[in-house]
Amino acid sequence: MSILAFLNMIFLKIIGLLLSAILVWTVQCPAGEPIEPDDAQNLKLQASLLADVHMQSFEYTGFQELAWGLRGIGNSTVKQDALVFVGDNTMNGQNFEHLMFYGILSHYSPVKRANTLVAMGNHDYAAAATVNAAIDRNNFFLRSWNGAVNDKAYYSKVINGYTFVILAGDDPENEYTLTAAQAAWLAETMAAAATGKPVFVFCHYDLSWYDANDAAILAVLEQYPNVFLFNGHWHTGLDADTDGNITWVNLPALHGRHSDGRGMGEGTQMEVYTDRVLLRCRNYVTGEWLEGVDFEITLAS
């Protein structure tokens, strides 16, 4: 870790302490029943998936909401193995917004830093002169947070024996484009992860929606069974559909109202078992499960 990143890490801790002092009277104790897995005895991995946090400068309610949500994630009978943010972590990509995002994480997150994964969304590229500058800014703050050394918009990590893959736009001309270099890296990563276990892939936007180059990424993923491809971006509710080898999962937004008028605070609990993956939509702020919004995907043997 560079001296600058180390100093920024110290600054993030200070921000976290200041935020905890500011929010202490408004961040409630975890609400509702604790998060309890369907089958704790056979659970292999549990992760909380959040999209569209939209941390915005001086928007106090947004600070509260993220802190509430993190405390709600910590209200679990079984420890959380991973926490994934699937893009649009900031509203305007500003340094101050990144500081608030990671500052709140530094005080309220119940998941160890090494297992906190952060993807970039279109909003996170704002307030930067170039796409590469936005990627460098994102990686600087992420490195300051968990020490991860990475100079790309994409990376992978193995948690409890399962591969998590983070994708994001890396074309200097277009933040929505995943380059041929990223597709080649993904091919190597997927080949190394081909153990029969599911692989969890996260990209903020819905692949095949924005850029023709997405076909190269999908061609790689379609070669392997039990691939889960998660996106945010749309601010709609949790939805999942399996097409061939890929299960496409649209995640709800933590911040702001959904297109159907529902309130904020929603995220997704992912439970991984030997033969299935269970996705359950939960409002982490109110501590309530959303009735009828869960998906059980049987894994191919």
C-alpha cells in the first residue's frame, strides 16, 4: 500500500468516527427478526448484495440509510461471508462521496474488509476527466479500504471456495464498454474457476443492453454451468431467470424509490448450498423479508 493510500485509510477511519458521532442519534438498532438462513447447518456461503447506494454529498438521509442497512445486515444468526456493492455507489463520483461511502463502511460494516467487493456503476465514472481517471479514483479508495492492489476496473476473489467476479466498463471512450482485454481476462478467470461450483459475476448494468461488445463477455460465461450474472442499475425489484447456463439476476436498489413506487432499503441475501442457491429479497432498514420475492435455483450437477 502506498503512503498516500495509507494516509487515506487513516482519514477514512477518522471520517467513520465522525460519522458515527453525527449519526448516533438517528441510526436505529437493527429492526425486525434476525437474518436466519434456510438451512444453517448445510450453508456453504452467505452474502449480502447491494446495488445503487447513490451516496450523495450532504444528503443526510442517504448516510442514514447506508448505516441502517449495514447494521441490518449484521443482524444475522450466521456471520456474513461477503458483501458486494454492484455499482452506483456514489451519485456524482466525487471524492467526498467516496469518502462518505467508505467512511460509513469503516464504522458500520459487519463484513471483514477483504471480503467487501465493489463494482463501478455509470454514476461512479462522473466527475473524472477520463474513464481511466475514474477507474484510478475508484481503485484508490478501494485500496485504502481493504488493501486490494488492482489497477483495472475488473477483478476476482475466491471466498469460501467460490469465485466472485467483478466486471465494469474499461474502454477509454465509453464507460459502458467492456474491452476485449477484459473478455480475455474473464476467459482465463472462468477456466481457472471451472470446478463445478457456481461462479458469481457482478456488473452494474445489464449485459447485452448497452454495447455490442457484451456478446464477447456473454460468450465466455455461456460456456460454463451454474453462472450467476448480477446487475443493478434499473431500480426495480429482485428478479431472476435462468437461460441456458446463466442465471440472470436483477438486484433492487438500496437507495431511492423503485419504479413501482416501493420505498428504499432493499437488498438481497444470497445463500449457497451444495445443490442450490437461494436468493431472498430483504429490506435491511426495516428488517423485513419481502413476501413472494425469493428465488431458488437448483444447480446443475
